[in-house]
Amino acid sequence: MVVWWWCLSYPVGRFVLFESVGVVVVFEVSRQVARRLSLAAELPAEHPAVFDEIGGLVDGLPDPQWLCAEQRAGSMAVAARLRDRFDAYLADLAAAADEHADARVLHAGSTGMLVAVATGANPQTGSGLVARGNALQHLPVVHAAFRAGRISAAHVGVITAESPRIPTFADLEAEVVTIAEQVEPAELRRFLRLLADQCRPQARDDQAQALHAKRSLSLSETPDGMFRLDGYLDPVAGANLRDALAPLMARTGRDDPAPPNSAAPTRWATWWPRGRRTGTRWGCPRSACSSIWKICPPGTTPNSTTSRCWAPGCPTCSPAPRSCR
């Protein structure tokens, strides 16, 4: 008999995936996953009968392959609204479970763990759903729009995250919901952050100070001779460094001409280390001898007659090295 065994860290739970002739596959999970699986097996399965009716209706939905383009587009919009309504109901369930301490009754630890076990999600996702449901209890207009399917869970997440930064959000809640119904979550977040900055005039100064304090810059050499530049700069210093490095970091290929703005001879026009480059970066053409490549640094052009790299304005340039194969 052959036994296949998959193990993770801290294995405690063992599950037989399948068993065929002479082959048994066993999968072991971590202690945390095994605990959640045991909790899920002990959870009650009681639920209102209307969910079974809804499941039957979902099973009766037409095959998308048999719909026309107009019907598929309309069906996607309706399905998205129904999904949002179910997300709102799930958030209400999580908030009610937290209010009535269902996790203590069912011995599930925390409400976030209970939600994660019941929905098959991660504990962090379950805790986030509980926090969203609790936050919606204080946002009646947002809650009503969410229950009606006019805004999505992503819109609600943006609103619940940004609304505490706006002191007068209760007076603007209806207008924010109206905007959320028309724009995507990313644009809604930008709008709410702009609104929060207008409510706090000193927010821009605080943000600038925070960015300035976060600055860091490191330049390290890698084993292959390259240099790695990493770090953070504030907007002003970053823009200055970008403008300074832009002319030096232009990418070139084998067939690209010499970079512009390089008329003045550089130190590479009079000296080139042997063996540092093989002609594959600056597009050096082959000379009369097919086994030797002539290397010309940026800003110079090959001269097959004199075997020199000629730079504009340079009367005497060094011969091209002969060691690059």
C-alpha cells in the first residue's frame, strides 16, 4: 500500500481525502484550522425556511449561455444588487450575534470567530464583518441604502473607515450616499478624504510632517555589481531626485542610438574597464573580426576604420577594448 501524506505546521487534524486501490491520501491541518473545523461541525444548522425557498429560486435561474447580450448585462446588475442585499443582511446577522453574545452561548470564543466559522472565512474577515455591522447601527441612511442594494459592501467599507474623520458626517450622510450610488469605491474614498481635509485645515500640515518624518533612503551594492536604491522621500525631495536621475536611468538596447544630451565626452570615453560589460547593453556592432566586439560607451559611436570609439567634440578618443567576446 502506498500512503501520500501532506503536512502543515503543528499538525493535529488528519483527513482522508480519498482512498483507491493501494493508495491512501491523508492531509494534516494546523491546530487553529482544526479548532475551527471542530467548531463548524458543532454549530447548529437551524435556519428559516425562506432560505431554502431562495436557494430553489437560485437553482431555477436561466443558463447565461442562453441569454442575449442585453439580458446578460441586465442580469449582472440585478445579481449585484441582490448580492449587496445579502451582504447587508449578513452584516446585520453579525451585529446581532455580537449584541446578544452568541459566541458565548455556542462556545465559539469571539463573535469574529463565530462569523468566520459559520461563513468559512478567515477570523480577520469575520471580525471585520462584525465591526461593519456594528458601525452600520450608527449610520441609518447608509444602512438603508445597503439593505436596498443601492451601494455595495466596498462602498460601506470606505464610508465606515473615513466617516470618523469628518465631524459633521451626520449632516452629510444623505449626500454621501447619493454620491456613493454613482461612483466607484476608489473615487468615493478620494472624495471623503478631501472632505475630511477640508474639515481639518491643519490636516495637510500634519500629513506633510508625517511624510517628512517617514523619509529614509538607502543605497546598497548587490553581489552582481548592481546598486539597489530603496527608501521613502517626501513629495518635494522625491520630485527633485526623480528629475535628477531621469537622464541617467534611460534604458537602452542593442539597436538604440546613443542617448541624447551626451555631446560632451565622459570619463568612459577615455577609460573602460576590461571585462565589465559584454556589449549587450549599449548595442556594440561587430567589427571585421567576427569573434571580437567593439564596446562604445554611451555618447560615442564606433569607427571601424580606426577601431576607436568616437565621441562628438572629442579629437582623440581611446581605442576600443579588445577583450570583450
